[in-house]
Amino acid sequence: MVSQVLDHLDAGREAVAQRRWADAYELLRGADEEAPLAPEDLELLGEATQWTADPEAAMPYYERAYASYLEAENPRRAAYLATFIGHYYGGVRMQRSVGNGWLSRATRLLVDEPEGPEHGYLALERALLAWGNSDLDGTLELGKYAEEIGRRYGDRALEVRGLQRQAMALINKGELDEGKLLLDEAAAAALSGELDPYSTIVVYCNTIGACRDVAAFDQAGEWTERATAYCEMQAVNPFPGMCRVNRAEVMRFRGKLDEAEETAAAASVELESWAPRIAAAAFYELGEVRLQLGELAKAQQAFDQADELGHDPEPGRSLLLLARERVQPAFGGIRRALADDDLPSYPARARLLPALVEIGIAAGDLDAAREGARELEQIADRYGTPALLAAAAYADGQVQLASGEAAGAVSALRRAFRLWQDTNSLYNAARARLALGQAYRAAGDEDAAMRELERAASAFSRLGARLDRERAAELLGRDVGESVTKSFLLTDIVNSTRTAEALGDTKWTKALRWHDETLRDIFRLNEGEVVSHTGDGFFVAFDDRRRALDAALAVQRALAAAVGITPDVRIGLHVDEATHVGENYHGKGVHVAARIGALGGAGEIVASEEFAQGLQEVRWTDARTVELRGVTDPVRVVSADWQ
């Protein structure tokens, strides 16, 4: 029996060393059932459990290890575990009193101990508490202390995490250059594989958060993909839920609202049982997406759930009130949020100021809106990220338009549109176009106004942004245009961030150029009308279904035959009536086509049954009925076996 237990132990330890977490969990748990494990092995079992199940299931093993270290008169290691357990209960589970109790134990155990790495890990946790209390100076000093101890005692993970704590504080204090240097150093350590899995994921998540705070969504997207890939490579189960929250926000920024909603909803379900703090962020993101989709009741529910779990629901809640035309409550809510004494950082204010401008204008308080736009401009100039600069230009344009300064509004809104378009923020670019159309109209240029309003309406229709689409329709007038029947084809690049990372900027730019030129040639040869082209795809209209199908097949075959890495593309096909306005198409048919296009995966062609009926050039498979967002009746779709 003793020999069998030792065999399980040795095999379990080896599995941990090789990061075969599922094997390690089974082996060490089996050994523990045969005979109680030593504290070092209980720690390993806790780690294996953490990566295969969730941290909540791991806590009993860590708590047993803590008690065993005390019995073995090893207060330093007991203190380290008490800090780790305290972080879980206080920072993740939001059981503050329990978490504080564990941190008090760690503090008491280290009082009479010579300084060592355990003191540094306790300082990291105190820095996190200071961060939560908006004490940026305290966060900075504690981060420095942790870094110094890590360097002095050769604990690279402690040193790097201390650097990152400092970076977070400096960036939020507005000291961007110094903060970014420290952030890059910490991220480089994670990328190089210097750190243990837990510290690596902590660095990834904090880097994503820092990028997101300053609206560097391209970088946030890249780090999100890296974090997700690392989790998949290491076969760690709980943490992809955290990555999903970040990915959902990046998707929303890029206008992929359906995917963002699905991702945020999955994260909220996955995290609510064991990580309510992060689940709260997922619920808030879900509310933001639903607000843009025009699903106001569902947005309200998501914001309420975020609020219940401790996440501030602003600015989403105030913008929701504005959408419901409750202007004064919305104005009061956003002003209270900005007056909060616990809101000292520039990025935190920058997240609220665009809502203050929009709601202030609606409330007729141009002074408040103007002051908000001015502050946002100062923050954007300080950080210099394209999305913040775009938000500042958009706010300035809104204020000038409301003040009757049409020429200045046109200039500011054109700049906002270009910046958002460059960052592939489709929804925000469409909003800038909508406002720009109003500014042109105020300046007396009706042709330019109609052009921008038509393009905005078309973009909102494809994105599924119902309320914005209705606003554009109101500004256009629905007696404009003619009813036509067209075959619509939509393409979308799948996993563009991950492919860009694999290729590098130069090769990715060349690959995109090849993609765009190849697809345009195919559409031209098949008499397709390119209605719009974003960074990730094309929207094309055809008079003939067969031409549309031939184009879709030609696209996938050209991509499959290409040499080297090329973008993976999914394609949606649908035939329906739409309203033709200028160079654009609007209506339910366009909306259905966009939703069908989102159903496919890399290399797939998905079509409605109406489109596929009678077309024998390809074998149609996987017939199914699907519910499409914003479409009352279910839709029958099929997939093309083009290979």
C-alpha cells in the first residue's frame, strides 16, 4: 500500500512539473485518499484542482496545506498560502470579511519573520486593495516594495508582478511613458515563459486591463488572443471565462455585436458561481452590447445584475435612461458618477465623459456638455490612443453641432469618423457618420448629408443596432428609395487578430491587400455591387442568385488555393427585398443576410433556404432552423459543401 501511494505521489508530482493538470489531479487526489498528503503535496493538489475544475474546489486543499505548514512550524509558507487564500475570498469571491481574516493571519505570521518573498506577495495583495480604494500612490509604493523584494530574493514572478502593479498606477495617474515601459517589461516576461502559469495569466489579464483602460482596443485584442491561446495550450479551465469578458468588449468596439453578446453571456454564466467580481464585469458588458442592439429591457436586466454583484453600472445605466427618453434622471445619474470621490484616475473619467456630453446636450445643458468635451480632449491628448482621440473629436463635434457651429462640427466629426474607421470600430464610425450627416444638413449641404445618413443607416442595419437604425431612418425619411429584390453576400474574416499576430504587421498588411484585391476582382467578374467594405469584410449585392453563389464559391476556392497564410473567411448568402437608397440597401432583408453571415465558421458558406432553392452548382447540407436576432420568425438555413 505504501509503495502504491508513493508511486501515485511521484507520478502526480511529475505530472505537475509537466503541467498535465488533469493527470496530476487524479493521481494526487488518489494518493490523498490513501493517506493524508504532506503540505507541499497538498499545495500541488490545490494547483492541479485549480486548473482542472475551479479555484473554489481548490480552496480546501490550500487550507489544509496552510494548517499543515503551521503544524510543521513553517510560518512563512503558511503566510504565503494565507495571502493566496485571502485574495481568492476577498478579491474573487467578494467575501471581504473572510478575505481580510486570511490576510490578517498572513500579517501576524510574518511580523517576527525576517523579510522575504512572502512579505512581497502580501504587499502585492495590499497594493490590490489600495487599487480598489482608488489609492494610486499607495498602489505604486507597494508595487515598488514587491518588485524590490522579488529582485533581492530572486523571485522573478514577484518582481514582475510588482512592476505591473506600478505600471497600472502610473498609467492611471497619467504618467503614461513610464507606466508603459514597466507594463511592456512585465508583458515581455510573460511572453518569454519566465513565469509560472498563475503569474503568467495575472500579467496577461492586467496588461489587457491597462490597454482597455486607455482605450487601446487593438492592443487589448491582441493580448486577449494571447491569453486565450496560453490557457488553451496549458489546458487550464477556469481562466478562459475571464478572457471572454475582455474579448466581448473588443468585439463590441469592433461592431460585432451578436458575437459580443454571446461571449459576454457565456462568461457571466461561467463565472457567476465562483468569481462574482469578474462575472459582474461580464454582466456590465452584456448590458452595453444589448443597449447598442436596442434591447432595452434585457440591457436593464444585465446592468442590474452587474450592480448587484458590485460593478458600477455607469455610464450604461444613464445611457439606457437616455434611450428611454428619461433625460433628467440620466443627466443626474451621469453627473453623480463623475462627482464620485473614488474616481481620481484619468481613464476612469474618460469612460464616463462621452455619456456626459451626449446626455448634457439632450438635457439642454450645453455648458456641462462643453466642459465634459474639453476634459475628454485633455485626457485624449495625454494618452494619445486613437479611440480616445476619436471619442474626444466626436464629443467636440456634438457640442459644436448643438451650438449651431456647423462648420466646426463637420471638421471634428470627420476626424472622429476617420479615427474610428482606422481602428475598425464599426459601430462608433457609423455613429460619427450619422452626426456628420446632421452637421452637413445644418451647413446647407443636403447631398453630403444624405450620403452620410444613408451609409450610417446601412451600417446600423448590418450591425443590428435597431435604435440607431431607426434614428437614421427618421433623418432620411422612409419615403426615400425604391423596393428591390437582391441577393446579398456578406464576407467576414474569422480570428483576424490571431492571424495578424501569427504573421506580423507587415505580412498581415500584405495579406489583407491580397484578400481585398482578390475578392473585389471576383465580385466584379460576377457582376456584384460592392455596397461597403470594412477592415474585416465585404457587403455585396447581386441581381442574380447564381452569380452570388459563383462569387462565394470563387472566394473560398481562391483562399484555399493561395500559398502561405491567408485570412479565413466566412460567407453568408440571402435573397430578399430591401430598400435601395442611393448606393445603399436597408431593411429586414439586409438584416437577415448579416445574421446568416455570422452563423458560419472559417471557410464556411451559409445560405438561407430561399437563396439555395434550385441552385445545383453545389451540394447543400446541414439544413436547420435558426433563431436570428431581431427577426421575429425562425429562418431555415443550409451550408454549402463547396470543397
